[in-house]
Amino acid sequence: MASISQRLESLPMTRTAWVILLIIGLGWMFDAMDQGMVSGVIASIGTDWDLSYYEKSWLTSSGIFGMIIGAALSGNIADRWGRRKVIVATLLIYSVGSALCGLCTEYWMLIVCRFLTGFGLGGELPTASTMVTEMSPARYRGRNVVLLESFWAWGWIVASLVAYLVIPVYGWRAAFFVGALPAFFAAVLRQAVPESPRYLEIAGRHEEANAIVSKMEIEAGVKPNDAGPDEIAEKPRWTDSFRKIWSRGNVRTTAVLWVIWFGINFGYYGFVLWTPSLLMDRGFDMVRGFEFTVIMCLAQLPGYFSAAYLVEKIGRKPTMIVYFAGTAAAAWMFGHAGDEGSILLAGCLLYFFALGAWGCVYSYTPEVYPTDVRASGSGWASAFGRIGAFIAPFIVPALYGMFDPDVGFTMVFAVLTAAFAIVAITVAVFGKETKDRKLADVSG
């Protein structure tokens, strides 16, 4: 006889597990479209409404501020009322927010709607990765979450097509409407995704959990072997979950995660949002081209797939160290690139390592917490990290403007290099390995 957790851990990949990964991945891809279209949309809005750099920065940061609030709240809600409800609700919020952005006629209205869109996006991502983690067998868990994150690259490729084909013809409003429709469709699809059996078990809903796991066992040709109800965990109060993730047993985990999330958000949003503008300011007009954007997006895919292989082959910790160190090196190369060829090469390496690192982080984060605070811990780490994403759009242009264009460009990427390097060192010194470890159910 085995518990719900033991039965899930021992399964191969079943049809249900693949369907869950695909459906949640499609939603992840549609979410990425929003982030991928931001730079092109804001550039178009800035021209139409004659916005300053400062005003355009607030359009970007209002969405990120929404992500901070959404991530902080949604994790706690998911630990109280379930993963599936939060995933569907946050996708609907994101979809409505994107549609409303296309209807805005005033700058302040767009700020509010970008906040709403960010709220949905920020709440959905950590909960979705928690869901995939909990539904994956032990030996495929890390790989599955990195593959989930790889849908982000496809979202950026679709966003590039929208920016190239839709915005020049139909304007920036159409891009927001396009971004809203597939997110709503994904929310409808996700009604077919079952609730996490791990969550159901600790919530005292054993029969529901057993039915889901039994179905997966039958798909795998395994005879269901139910050991009866596991320990029931109390639904955490709002303050309890935050206290638990900083308890003696979790304090090191939480501190390391918050450094990782802050560093990768600051570094990633520091280069992805402002690099096209900075390069054009230095006279490199090739970044206006559709081909440049697509090449950068395609470079993400081998980064994800190689990380998906390595997290299961050599482990989460060494893979994160390699990819964060590689991102730091690539950022340094990019900051010193002086011609189009070297910019393209350094840019491909930067996207390869940075997005591989993102996949590792999303894989690692839910594994280090027990089920009763897994979504809360992931949500709070994501929320704190988004503070780095919030301040980066302000720091980068300010730092760049302190020097002439060439020196300012180098200084910006020196700071971003330092951010990625600090994360690599933190993981190397304080991180712990989670490969092949059984997921804990209740906080000690």
C-alpha cells in the first residue's frame, strides 16, 4: 500500500501528465506573448501619444507591479483553495486586462489596465509551475517544468509575428486584442485539467485525490494501490504561510530563492526591455529587423532543451550554476560587442543561457517547499523577484544616460553581469540539490 505522494512519484509519464503539461504550456505561451509584445507596443504607443522615456517606463513597470501583487496573493490562495482555480482565474484576469488595454484612450487608463494584466500574469506563472511539479513523476519532474518554461520562447516568436504583421497594419490596439483571445481560450481549456492530488490529499479530499491517481496508474498499466488518507494540513492563514516559509526549516531555502529570483528578474528585464532602444541609439539599426528578433527568440529554445536534459542528468544545482555563469559571461560579451556580428553572437548566447536559467529556476523553486506552502513559497519568491523587474526599467536608462552612448552601454551590461554572477555564487555556496528527492507534503 502506498500514499498519494508515493504513487505519483513512482509513475512513468502518463497520458494525463502529458495533457496537463501541454495545456498549461499553451497558457504559458500565451502569457509570453504579452511580455514579448510589450516593447513593440509601447514604442508604437509612445509615438502615437508622444510619451517620454519616463512615461514609457511606467507603462512597463505598472504591469510588473501588478505581477508582484498577483504573485504574492495567488500562492496563498492556491494553498488554501487549490491550484486549478487560481490558474483559471488568473488567466481570465490577464485576458480581460489585455482586452481593456486595447480600449484605453488615456495614459492613466492604460497604466491601470497594464497593472490588471500583470496581476493575472504574475499570479498564474508560479501556480502553474507548482501544478506541473506536483503532477510529474519524480524522475521527470525537473525536465517537465523546464519544458513548461520552454513554451515561453514560442510565445515570444508568436509575439514577434504579431509585432511584425499586425501592429504596422492595424495598430497597437489590435495587438492587445490578439493577446487577449488565446489567454481566454487557454482558461477554458484548463477546466479539463484536474486538481493536484497532492493538494487534495492534504486538504482532506482523499477520494478525489485517489480517483485522479488511480486513473493515471491505469494509464501506466499499474494496479491502483491505495494506502488510505494521508495527514491533513490546516489551510494556512494569510500570515501563517509567510511565517512558515521563514521558519527555521525553510529560512535558508527562502533566502536563497529570493536572491535568485531578484537577480534573474533584474538582469533579464534589464536587457530584454531596453536593449533594442540602446542599440538603435548607438546606430545599430538591424534591431529594427524582424529577422533579428526571431533569431534572438530561436536562441532560447536550445537553452531550454539543454537545461531540461541537464537538470535530470547532473542535477538542479550544477545546472543553475552553469547557466547563470554563462549568462554573466554572455552579458559581459554583449556589453563589449562593437559590430553587428559580435552583437548577434553575444545576443544568442545571452538568450540561450538566460532562458535556460529561467527554466532551472522554475523547476527548482516548487521542489524546495512542502505541499502545504509550496504555492505560497513560490508566489512570494516570484513577487520579491519582480521587484527587480520593476526597478530595472528605471535604473538601466538612468545609468546609460550618465555616460556617452558607448560607455553607458558597457556600464549597463557590467551591472547586469554582476547581477547574474552574484546569483551563480549564491547557488554554488548556499543552494541545495533537489534532484530525485521526494516532495514533502507538510511543513515540519
